[in-house]
Amino acid sequence: MMDRFPPPAEEQVTLANWRTAPFSRWAFRHVRELIPSAEIPNDPAAVRPLPEAPIPVPGFQEMAESCDALLALHRGKVVAERYGEGMTAATPHILMSVSKSLLGLLAGILAESGRLDANALVSRYVPEIEETVYRGATVRHLLDMRVGILFDEDYLATSGPIIAYRQATGWNPADPDEPPSDLRSFYARLTEADGQHGQRFHYVSTNTDLLAWVIERAAGERYADLMGRLLWAPAGAERPAYITVDRLGAPRAAGGMCVAARDLARIGQLIVENGSRDGRQVLPQRWIEDIEQAGDPEAWNAGDFAPFFPGRAMHYRSQCYVLRGENPLIFGIGIHGQNLYVDRRAEVVVVRLSSRALPLDADRELSGLDEALAIRDFLAGS
């Protein structure tokens, strides 16, 4: 697809079809050719080595058959890795909402340095939202998806607020009879509540994009540059990442990061090592521990995604999912099959990148978690 010059009409990937199969298989590896983007720089002089120590992980090849990339680290070494057609270790792939989890880590770095107050009102940083549903919400409410906003995150919708939101971010083509939109002005439309702030877990991507606006205001620096300088480069990324931006440069922090699989694994390894690399504390250890321990399971059980993980003790904290227990599993989920799983105690990281046809599939999400746990359990015993 898109390999002829020009490609025939039926094979052209466009802004109108890029998230649908079969076009998504190509699009998820070439997002910057469809949507404006900003580079997230790495530091070529400070790349973290990832030694290879292959281990025959049971079932790994079968798990990888439905993925664009599947990668497992154990104790900082690549023990299993497989790429689908068109993918290599160097290929950037969109993370969708795993992007949120990386924002959650960046927020922790800024909070530790005193530049971001997680308990402050959002309006302290972005007074423009004072007349919206976000009035009275705190940064912590955004981080934990506990804003009382009326918004249906229906990925299969063909009309309504989510379509206007995607148009504002540049992810959907604009209506020809409408003036150009942008992400920051879109927030003026969000005025309806469905409850009080701080109650149930209610997953809404606009919360995360608002967090990116808060972060830029708090730090006085562009989001992509902050992400590069404070997290991506210090974690030892081998390659630059990039993030989609709207027509005025606002980042799609909720889903627009595009990275190579090994570099996402390096972020996971940073978490495994309690946020420290080569004697430098990149991520605050207490922020990682807070993610593991401080989420509210009652808010989760009353929330949107509990039915996807029946019988699992879970919570959501700082844009990350946590499977609770003696050995907590921190993970990120992105639609169409993107995942990052991290077990600090077992020293295991699993990365999955995919281009599944359905945005969300309850059976696949649960089986994906089970597969990650199977990999973790095997490696922990090896």
C-alpha cells in the first residue's frame, strides 16, 4: 500500500481512512506523512544499550502473529522480539493512548521539581477553561480521569463531540462548510457535566490534552521539547520520537506519540529501575510508587473500563493502569492494540504495537493482559 507513484485511488491512505483497516497498517507507521507533527529529541550521545539475550519464551511467536511489534525485556536485556511485515526495530509506530502514560511520567518529573502542583486547580494554569466543565477540577482529577464531564468516548461514532474533537486535533478532515478548528479553542464547547469531579473513573481523552496545555503553561516550554529533554533523552532513547500537533501546534498528548518499540521498552526499563539511570534520578521513585499504590479501586470499579477486566483488582493513577497485588503491574493501553507492561519486581517489560481493525475489543484487551502476565511469569522463573 502507498508503494506506487502515485498509488491507485483504492490504495491511498488519507486523513479520512487512516485509522481503518487495511489502511491503518501503513498509516500507523507513517503518521507524520498524514498529520503535522513535532519532533521529540533524543540524545545520540547517551543511548541506553539494550543487550540481546534471546530466550525461547513459550507462545511468543504465536502472540506476535497479530502484532506489528512484540518485544520483551528481562533485567534490561532483549530476550524476545518480533516485527511484522513493514516494521523494524527502527520504525516509529503510533502509541495511541499509551501516549497518556508517558505524559503521566513527565507530569511526575515536573511535580517533583516544583513546577507543577498536582493538587492545584486547572484554572490556575489555564484560566481559559474557567467557563467550561473543567471549572473546579484539579490537575489530579485530570491525571486520574476523575473529571465529571459529559463526553462519550465512542471510537466508532460518526458524529457528535468526539468527531469535532478529532477535527480540532487534525486527526479527521474538517467539514468543508466549517471554519478551521484547533484543540485549545475546542475546550469552550465542553460545558456539560455528568457528575462531580473526583468521583468515578471516567475515561476522556480531552483530559489528557488539557494536561499537556497545563504542562506547557507550568513549565513555559513546548510539550515536545519538555518530553525530549526531561524523559526521552535521559531514558536513553536511540531515536527521536514525534507527536502529532494541531494546526496551531498544540500536541495530541492523548494519543499522538510515535516511537520505536525498543525506545518504548527503554521507558519501561527506567520504571523497572525505580526511575534512575546511571546514578541520575530521571523519574521520581515516589511518583512511580504513588502510581502503584495510591489509585482508588472503588473509583475504578464504578468506572468505564472495569467490564473489560472482570475479576481483576485494578486502579488508574497518573494516566497509568495498575493491576494490583503483591507484584503490581503498571501498564498503558492504546486503541488498536498498543501496550506497555512493566513489572518492577520481576524486572520485566513487554511492548506490543499493533494495527487491529477494532479500536477496542474487550476479549483482546483481557487476553493481551494475560499474555503479558504469562511472559512475566515465565521470565520471573527463568
